Amino acid sequence: MALRCDAPLLPMAVYNDGLARWKLVIYPPVSSGEKKATAEGLTSMLNIAVEVLVRRAPADWFWVHNRWKTPKPDFLLSKYRRGIVLPKGYDGSRLQPFNLLVRSPNWLGDACMAMPAIRALKQGRPDMRLTIFCQANLKELWSAVPEVDAVVTKAKKEGISSVARRIRESGYYDVAVLFTNSTRSTLELKQAGIPRLVGYHGSLRSRMLHQVCPEPVSYKPPEHHAYRYLRLAKFCGAKTDDPGLFSPTVPPTGAAGEGTIRVGICAGAEYGQAKRWPMDRFAGVAAAVSVQWPEVEWQLFGAPGEKAMGETLSQMLGNVRHRNRVGATTLTELIAELRACRLLVTNDTGTMHLAAALGVPTVSIFGSTEPVLTGPLGDRHRIVRHHVPCSPCFKRECPFGHYDCMTGVTAEQVARLVGEELGKGLVLA
């Protein structure tokens, strides 16, 4: 209205001036400091003026409504009709934080697929303080994500009451968003006294949630797990159409010794044998590629429980230039070593998703699982699979015992794709 009428905005306050006496004070007009004032600029300056009035006599300030109420369900404010404006140069750390707790998925791969949703949540409001609650083995991963302000962990077999107490002791949270579906994870947050819980209905937990995100209709095409997490963020009010949400968490360095090209191999898969391509095929790929690319040094990666697998694969490689790092790295060290790789040759594993999150290209072998649902995110990844009538079955072990979906993929196929990707890297360099 002031802009339409070209009228000044005058901050006014009524202060107590003794028994049954009050003083009306009119302050100078507010100005946005711009040649052409905007409603957003004037509003932000008016808020600063109100802060000055309140600080002069806090006892005289009368709160007529809950000014800082949290909208429901869109508490992230990106769709909030009042909008968000901060004055130029304003220090956002002065804002009273909105404390959000996110219950992370338990698996490394799922956690990596949830990263775009974490970015969307963090961007949802300027006062956001985002804390991740996760299994202890994922602490190093989430600590490396710039959008995460704090990490709270739990042990695998820790009791519900103990976990709830740990959450309470870590601070106050306005809302918790659950990327897990279990009733137990909901009980932990419920007992922690968090006033608003948000998630999918999961198993037997709908009554404990304050906001239940609807599932997609069944007749639509299957969606990638990353978009399932993003839908939950959108339900909370986040904007999810920004391509930057899928940017690498920590960009790859490609650093290696002079004249050396590092290529990773992840031949394991903790989920089960059905996701593992035969080790002799990995060895065959390394041998074939090394003939054309003698400067390649192969890096063997894997989980602590896969050390024996790493030793066996190392023996198969023989004189092929390689380093066996299976079970020998912390998660932080694995991140650093993956970043130095030009490429990763891998099964459908958490390491594959970690490489994708870091922006490292992959050649990924799929068999019992479906890349449409859990493939690496981004356009720099090559999928290799051999279709059989029973694939994908999503089983840990092949019901028929012969793993045709995996053995049908040849070392020659994968070696050709690896060579093509290395050639691209050479051109780009």
C-alpha cells in the first residue's frame, strides 16, 4: 500500500511512561536503501526497525499471535505465501535456528541416494540447522556432507530408551523427518519427545507420525529410490526441481602420481552373492585394460568383512599393477581414495553409490537388482546387465544356484566400456 500511494512507512511505538501514562514515539521513515523500493526490501527494513523498538523496552512488547509458528505441513517455507527475505549483508547465523533432525537410512548406498533430499531440506529455510541421526558406521559419511550441521549416532543393538535419551541430550528439535520405514526408528524419536514426526506410513507406525507422506499411485512407473526421498522432502515444503541437488557432494580430484591413472574395483557386495560378479571376470577386465592402458593402477575396495575376497582377487591379478585396499580403509579414507580415481568398476554396492555421490564415473554390473530403482545417480555411469526371465529377483542368493544374470556378463563387455570411459577422460584432460 505504501508503494502504491508513494507514502512513507513510519515505525511507531507506545512506551510505558509512568502510572496510567504512555508515550507515543514516531521514528524516521524506513528505507530499503534502493533507488526503486520493493515490498520485500521495505519489509525486511521494517522488521529491523521493529527489532529496535522492542529492544528499547522489551516489557512493553505485546505478542498478539504466535509470530514464529511452524506451518503445517510445509514447514520448509519455500511454498509459504509470505516468502523469505533477508537484508543485504545480513548474518544468517543471528537467526534463531529451526532445528531439524533427519533419521538416515541404515545402508551406505541408501544414505548416498538420500543426499539430494538432504540438500533440498537444507535449502528450505535460511534458519535451518540440520542434524543427521544415523548408525555409527555412517558418521564419517554424513560429517563430510557440507549441508549437515551435526551428526548424532546410535549403536546397532542399543535399546530404544537409551537411543531416545541420547537424542534428547543432543538438543531440542522442532521436527524430525524419517527416511526409514521401521516402527522401531519411529519409537526412538517418539520417546525422545520431538513434537512433530514426518515420514511414510511404514509398518504399524502411522499413528505415531504427525504428518504421513502419501505413497505414489501404484500404476505409475517405478521410481529411483533417490526420488522417493525427494518426494518426502517436497511433502515438507522443499523445492525439489533444482538440478544442483544431484551435484557431487565432494567433487573428485582425479589426483594420482605422475603418469598414473587410478581405476577402482569393488568386487564385493554385502547384500549377498546374487549381486556379485565372478572375481575372475574382474581380474580379466583388469588384465585386458592394462594391456591397452599400462599406466592404470587398479585400486581394490571393499568392506572390512571382505578382506579374504580382496586377497583372493589380488592373487588373481598377479603382476597387474594394483593396490589391495579391501577392508583397510575408514569411510573417510575411502572417500579420499575414491576421489582420486578416474573410474570405478563395481557391483551394485554402497561403494558404487558413494562414487556417484562424489562425481566419479562408474561401470556397474547389475543382475538380481534393478538399476531403474537403485542405479548410480548421474549421466556419467554405464550399466552392464544380462537379462534373464527371473531378473530382477532382489534375492540374496540365486534360487536356481547358477546366477545366469551375472555370469552372462562377459569380461570383454566390461573391458570395452572401461576403455571407452578412460578414452573420454583422456580427451577431456
